[in-house]
Amino acid sequence: MPIARLILRYAITAVLLALGLACLFAFHQRYWIWRRCFNELGRCFDPDSMTVYSEWAAIWGVLGGLFLVAGYVAYAAGRSRDLP
């Protein structure tokens, strides 16, 4: 396999995994910490930072999971092609 293709494949895998981790970090900061604070409208007010958090921030967890799965699939597909 040409070295350029190999580098490209690993770069795509690294980008997908990095995006997944970034989305999971956003999920943790915007939803997971505040999950017990949400009211019946799906909002949570933090008086210290004067910030309103929404339950819709849970979408970051879904996006993070999808990017991590896509990164793993890209990695596994590349590994299966390298085997004789």
C-alpha cells in the first residue's frame, strides 16, 4: 500500500477519534455535570456563572458516540486490508 494512502487513512481515523473525544467533553461539560438540576422545562440555571443549560446538550453525547464508532470502523477497516 502506498505510504500516502496509509498516512491519509490514519489521519482520517485520528480526526474522527479527536472529534468524538471533543464531543464527549462537551457532553460532560454541558449536560452530564448538570443532569440532576434540570427542571420540567428541561433547563438548569447556574447562578455562579449566570448560565442556563439545556437538556438538548445531551446531543453532544450522541455525536461523540457516532464519531468514536466511525473512527473505530475506519481503523478496523484499514487494519483488515493490511492483513495478508
